[in-house]
Amino acid sequence: MSDQNAVIVENVSKKFRIYHERNQSIKQMVLRRSRGVYEEFWALKDVSLTIPVASSYGLIGENGSGKSTLLKCMAKILVPDEGSVVVNGSISALLELGAGFHPELSGRENVFLNGAILGISSKELNRKFDEIVAFSGIERFIDTPVKNYSSGMYVRLGFSIAINVSPDVLLVDEVLAVGDAEFQMRCADKFTELKGSGCTIVVVSHSMEMVQSLCDSAAWLEHGSLKMSGPADQVIRGYLDHVAHNREATAPAPAAPDPVAPIVPDTAVPAP
Amino acid sequence: MNKVASNTRAKDFAAARSLLINLTLRENRSKYKRSTLGWAWSMVNPLATMLIFTFVFLYVFGVDPPLGSPSGLKNFGFFLISGLLPWNFLSAGLTAATGSVVANAGLIKKVYFTRAVLPAASVLSWNTNLLIELGVLSVALIFVGQFVFVYLPAALVVIVLQMFFVLGIGLCLGALNVYFRDIEHFLQILLLLWFYATPIIYPTSLVFSNPRITGPLKTVYLLNPMVHFSEAYRDIFYNLRSPSPSTFFYMAVSALISMTFGLWVFRKLEAKFAEEL
């Protein structure tokens, strides 16, 4: 890539509708003259960040902070309402392993199907087939319908396919929490290997340990806004300090919040 | 607006083609899985329908089967099946395409790919059935001395045009079904009405010789694209003649309008699929 950056996120905002009452039939829509009662909720608000080529980047933050939404915008699954996301090169997203497996088809047939879904040509798949199966470690069961697989086997096969796409940008969302310890270690090795070969990795994780060991830089999101970005250890420290601080602030039953001078200006109370 | 780097466009297209082939294979492979008869079901269904209709119309109503010209065929079974097979393709293809986006919700929410391949794979999969069934019909026609193979190139054109016609509607309905699940149920009523508005169990001449069906009603009748598709299939597989140029013209225009409109609707709606599902 001639470009220095693998991912450029510019002023991205994404809103969702939270339906209180949803009209999913034409009758209801005509009667009520609307598609339902909803309020708008900004899952991402004016987020900008750049991720350099061949680096690894962690997205951290509490539940509902917009990490996964941002990752899905990068993966082109969601289209931002404002701003732009530019990804240079091919993308592979590990949001759910084995998404699109057909239970009645054999592992072999599903490798080709899932590979096609992830955008690998059949020629490339033919070449990599043995490698994929070897990495998953389920050679013996490759001609068995996947409905008979254990959940571990299912995930391992899904992971092997996704990892062998050889993408320019790999997006990972908390999928490493599955599989046994041995498989997790193999995954970590594979990530290091991919990084070495120039692949850019973006990881969403709650495991600070993993972000610390895997990522060069990180971004901390809170309530849809970018709170901090920079070298991974600094961002993680900032985030952990904030969490600790928050617990201190809330634990000893705080006095009635003072509207004039908030005690902690930074720790934003969730906007309704 | 979301900018897409232009170099990924070409790659996207190649990936979509390979995915379309694979998804069609998935549907084909899984369609009759775990049924003892397997792909024979593709033949059993139309044959059973043919037997039932033949019994009802020939023996109960005493209908005289129309004479195929120039083939000289006078057989209600052949007459019926030449209209029924393309109808079954439309009916099954549309039903599958309409449900295809919702049925693959898990995939849409987790992986990026060209969404239009989902309805396309459903339609192509049922198109495979049509090809097999027409192949068997052609062989059966040989056995009664009708050398239909001369017209197979013309048949291929008709099949491709009908495929695009069905795909256009399928794209539109598949996308709308994400927002209003009524579409699936509404479709079944539409198909029932459409079945009788199409010359399948009766010849077109019956409509035109009916004194109660006058000028404007005839025009409305002829606006149904399936009238022309059915006529074309019947010309090839019952009358054994090439469909008229005007029939080809109608079919091509229907296919073009359907695809243009279907793609337009699908493009408009696909960006929000992942949120709506």
C-alpha cells in the first residue's frame, strides 16, 4: 500500500433507533402513520482516529461504549451516518466465528462456502485448504456435517478459515475468549506472525492483558466518544485509573450531585 | 458519506461472483438433503401437480386439450407442464428470494459481502431446478416424437430473461421484507392471483375468445409479463415453434424494468440491513 495508514476514521457518528414500540407490519404502520415510537441514540459521536499499516490497535472501553459499532463500521457492516471510514486493502472481520456455516453440509463444503463469504477465491482456497484444516486440528472430522461438531470444533474451523484469508486488515471482536488454552496460545502466535507479515490488526477486547501484550496503540471509547488514544500502555493506564476513580467516587454513597460544580468533570454521567 | 477505495471495487465484484456460485451450491446441496428421494423431488412435485390437474380438467371438467401447432400434440399433460414448470420457478424463486435476506440475518450482521448475492443465489438455485425439469421434459418430448432440441437455443434465451425478471422482483421483495415481514405472507396471495392471471391451466386463446373480456381488460391481461413468458415456453415445449419477436421484446423489456427497479430498491435499503435485522 502506498498509503501510510491502513484505517482512517474521520469524524464518524452513528446513531441507532431505540424502538419502544415497533411497527413491523404494514397494517400497524398505516394505522399509526409511523414505523414506531423510538428515540435516537448516538452510539458513536465524532470519532476520528488513524491506524498505521502493520500496527496493531486495541479498542477498549466499558460495555456500550461503541467499540463494536466502530469495528462494524470499519468492516463495512454498518454505514456511518456522518463522517467516513477508509480502509486501505482487504478486510477480514472476526466478529463471529463460523457465521454462515450450514449445519447440514460437511466441514469441507463449509470451508469453501465460508471462504467465499469472507472473500477468498476458490483457487486460493484450494491452495490453502490443507493448511486451514491442519490449523483447526479437525482433519478426522472434515467430512462430517458441522451440526455434529462440538462448539469448540466449530469455532476452531471458523477461526482457521478467517485467519487464512491473509487480509491486509484483520478486525477481531472478543473471539479469542473461546477455545481451550492451547488453541488460544496458537491464536496469539498466529496474530504475531500476521503482524510480522505486514497485516494490520484491530482488536476489541475487555482483556487489558491481551491488549497490552498484542497492541502497539489503543483507543479508549466512552459513550460513543473518543476519550483517549495513543500508545497502548498509556491508554490502558488512563482507562484503568478512570475505572478505579469511578469506583471510589460511587462506592461511598456520594452526596447529592451538585449541578453547579460536578465532582468529577471528566467522568460523564450517561446522557439519557 | 462512506468512501470506498476504487481498487476494492473490482475485488468486491470478483468476490461476489465466487460467493454467488458458492451460495447457489449451498442451496442446491442442502435443498433435498436428508430426503430419501433427493433431487427426484424436483420431478415428483411437477409430475404430481400435472396428474392432479389433468385428472380434474380432463375427467372432471371434460376440457378438450388444446391442439399444439405445428407439433400436432393434443395432450393435456404436456400442455400443462410446459406452463407449470416456468411458473413453479417463479413461485419458488420469489418465495425463496423474499425470505433470503431475513433468513441470513446472522451473516449480514457479522460479515460484509455484497448483499444482493443472497436473493440472487435463491433465484439461481431454483433456476437449476427449472433447467433439470425442462431437460427431462425435452427427453419426454423426444419419446413422443417431438424433436424439441432445435429450439433449445431459443429456450435458453427465454430462461435467462425470465431469471432476470424473477431476480428483479426478488431483490425488491427480499429488501422490503427486512422492513415489513408482511411481504412474505402477502406474496402468497399475490402468487395465487398471478397463477390464474397467467395462461398455465388454460390457453391464451380462451381469454381472447371470451366475449366478457373486452378491450381494456385484455390490455390489462397482456400487461402481465408472465403471459408472455408462459406463451414463449408453450411455443417451444408444446407447439414446437420459436416464440414471436414481439414476445421476445415483451420479455426483454419486462426483465430490464424488473432488474432496474429491483436493484434500485435493494441499493436504497441494503445499507441499513444490519441494524434492522
